Amino acid sequence: MGLVQDTLEIVWKRNPGEREFLQAVTEVLTSVEPVIERYKKYRDGKILARIVEPERQVMFRVPWVDDKGEIQVNRGFRIQFNSAIGPYKGGLRFHPTVCASILKFLGFEQVFKNSLTTLPMGGGKGGADFNVHGKSDNEVMRFCQSFMTELFRHIGPDTDVPAGDIGVGGREIGYLYGQYKRLRNEFTGVLTGKGLGWGGSLIRPEATGYGAVYFSQEMLKTRNESFAGKVCTVSGSGNVAQYTIEKLNQLGAKAVSVSDSNGTVHDPDGINPEKLAYLMDLKNVRRGRIKEYAEKYKVKYLDGQRPWGIQCDCAFPSATENEISGEDAKTLLDNGCILVAEGANMPTEPAGIRQFLAKKIHYGPGKAANAGGVATSGLEMCQNSMRLAWTREEVDQRLQRIMVTIHKVSSEAAAEYGQPHNLEMGANIAGFVKVADAMLDQGLV
Ligand code: NDP
Ligand code: 2IT
């Protein structure tokens, strides 16, 4: 048996039942197998066995009191996966499905994604099985304060810098930051995605969605095409989906869908800037359901469905993991889809990825296509360290340059290993090599 297979078996035994984690590890290790075969130094240094084991995992009780005065208890986590190239960096997810497997898959992906950004950031992820839906602002605040009361001792601007993810946006980062500051009596760049008036970076809210579209522009350029007139489906209706649609509109494409965990809206005329403003108010301020959009604009609501049955040129999965099944992938391909860019982390099941690669459509894997978010978090850390703030244009240009570079290094690595169209392989290899070399340089850690 090969080294990759042996390592996967150890991972499976050591992390029983952690399906998402094993899925992510299998994908990366399979991609980097030719690198391991080519270079003895990675085999001798036992890089595979080391890289699949988080450096540290913290799991903790989060007690808080709801508006009725009742005590609630949630479970909090921080997975500090790899610090070979910089402090741990990665988001916090608040969602009822949060568990070790999901956060370990996200933390593992983050290691290679952060490596691709060109910035010095290690990988981590955290969160809690807390459902923000239906909670009052005060309940969310009390939860965030309790969560940070444990988390603060494990993080710091040079140790571990969390940010947002599903269920954690500007509101939550504000409450978390306030509590960190009280506990430490320090005003530092310990979190990213902060408010613009207190250390946040311009373009950070937009960055993941904008970055996914910039990355996709690079893919389209290889066939001498642009976004003008392209019909795009988008899933999700949160941070990533919203700014993906904003950038698609700016580039002359037509975004025809959004979704949430209840269903999908199909708006064939396109979600224009006015409708997007409504969507942002609905989701970010009123915190309502996507169905209301369909009612307001009298368009089709596909109850309980995802957007992948809608004809499109380009698809932007921007909700959650495993939201494109093998069957969905087939439908997308049968309907003429030529590009899939993953705004979400691991949204395509392995059977779907295999089909995208076999058909040689433009497939931008999450760790490359959605790296603009964490890259701009890195730019926020940089501005915080320098105690200055760049303009919108400056940050946007840096983001664009980073996305172009990620596309370039991923394409080059894919070509070097004989599969020039395969950005999944290229992104995994390019991200891996930098981290693996840093681990070798730093001795047995
Ligand atoms: P938000 O919380 O802002 O939005 C999440 C959206 O996805 C909501 O519309 C939500 O619907 C939907 N969703 C969440 N879980 C599910 C589910 N199980 N089934 C169906 N729909 C679901 O999160 P973000 O936009 O920040 O994150 C979206 C994705 O992008 C995630 O995979 C995240 O890891 C990834 N990502 C985010 C980055 C960021 O900077 N924010 C950076 C890189 C990747 P509902 O309201 O019904 O829950
Ligand atoms: O998955 C991700 O890259 C994020 N949720 C953003 C992480 C960050 O630190 O900005």
C-alpha cells in the first residue's frame, strides 16, 4: 500500500466517524501524492503523518443565559492546526452542525488556503454549535462574551487570529472583540473582520465574494472570455453570496439565484443592485428568510431545493460543504455550465469534483477561489500592525493581485505535475509545498 493510503488509514482510525475531516484529508493527500513520490525529503521527514495532526485542539463549555432567564450550554472549539508559516488564522463558525469533524476539515483546508495567499498565516478554525437564528442581539452578545471568556487565553495577535465564518459576521466579531479587550486590557489586531471605525479593513466584508469572482475572471481569461452576459447561479445568501453577486453585477454578468437552508429563489431577470440592496437588508438587518425575496419580486421559490437545476454558464456555491452532489454536478454539466468557483469551503462532493475535472470545465476549488477573504484578513492584520489604514482602492488592488497570483501558482503547479487544467491538484500542491518546506526547516515540531 502507498504512503498516502497508509496515512489515510491512520487518520480514519484516530478520528473515528469524522467524515468531513477524512474527506478533506483524502482530497489533499491524493493530490499531493506525486510530490511525495518525487521528493524523498517529505517521506523522510514524515510530513504526511505530521501535517494531518492538528498542533492543538481546544474544546470548552460555553454557558450563557437566554432572554427567558434560562441557562443554556453550548460547546466551543478552537483547532490550531498548523503554525509553520505564521500565527494560526481562520474563522469561527456558529452553526448547530458544528463538531470536531467539521472544524478539523475547515482548519485543515485553511492551512493550504492561507499558504496560497502569499501572506504569513498558519491555519486554524473554531466555533460553536450555537444557532444564531432566532436569537436576540442580547442573547448573541451574552453567548459571544461567554465564548470569548474561555477563548481569549488561547489566542492573540501573534498567536492565533480568528475571524468570521457561517453565523459569525460583523455583529458577532464586535461582541467578541469587546470581551477580549476587557479581559486583556489590550487593543490589538486579535480578530479580523472588525468594524471600520475600530481597526477593520476596507473591503474585508466584500473580499471573499469579490475574490471568488476575480479568481473566476482569471479562469475565463484562459479561454479569452469575460463575465459580460454570463448567467450565474449562486447558492447561499450570506456574506459570500452577497458580494459575489455585487461583483458579478459590476462585471456585466447576471446572477439569477440565491438560497438559504430552506430553499432557493430563481430570479431569471437577475438580482440587480436594487434587489441586492433589498437582499442585504433582509439577511443582514431583518435576518429574515429568502422566501420573502420571492414574494416581494414575484419570482419562483423552489422550496427545499438548491439552485443547481437552474441553467447557468457559471455556478458559485457559496453556502456550505457538500452542497453539490455528484448528481447535481451532472445536472450542471448537462445544462452547459462551464465554470464552478467555490466561494464556500468544500461545497462539492468528491463525485462532483471528479466529473468537473473529467469534463475539463473551469473548476476553482475553495482553497483557491475563496482565499480572498482570509487574504484580506491578512491585509487587515498588516494594517493593524502598522497602525494605519489603506484606502479601498489600495486593498482592492492587493486583493486582485493576490487572486491573480493564486490562479497563476495553482496553474503552474498543475502543469508541472502533468495536469494543466487541474486547479484542484495545482492549488493543493502549491499550498502544500510551502508549508511542508517550512516544517522541515523548523525541525521536528
Ligand atoms: P453566512 O452565515 O453569512 O451565510 C451562510 C449562508 O449559507 C446562509 O444563506 C445560510 O442559510 C446558508 N447555509 C448555511 N448552512 C447551510 C446548510 N447546511 N444548508 C443550506 N444552506 C446553508 O456565511 P458566509 O457567507 O460567511 O459563509 C458561506 C460559506 O463560505 C461557508 O462555507 C464558509 O466556510 C465559506 N467562506 C466564508 C468566508 C468569509 O470570509 N465569510 C471566507 C471563505 C469561505 P441560513 O440562513 O438558512 O442558515
Ligand atoms: O474560510 C475562511 O477562509 C474564512 N472563513 C475566513 C477566515 C479569516 O481568517 O478571514
